[in-house]
Amino acid sequence: MRGSPPVLPPLLPTATRSTPPNRDDEESLSFMLTLINKIKT
């Protein structure tokens, strides 16, 4: 198990795994943050 590559955090939606990491990851993160903020208010 130690030799296996790092796994993406389960928090990320499965859709982001098929997309290129950098830019789309930031967009999805900000999107999730706005969703959380909407839920809080």
C-alpha cells in the first residue's frame, strides 16, 4: 500500500479526475467554496 501512488482526496468530485488537474481543479474548488457559502447563508 505504501508503494502506491497518492490518491486524490475523496472531497473532489469524480468528474474532476478525468479533467487536466491544474486549472480545472482551481475552478472546481472555487465552485465548491461558493456552494458551501450559499448553503451557510
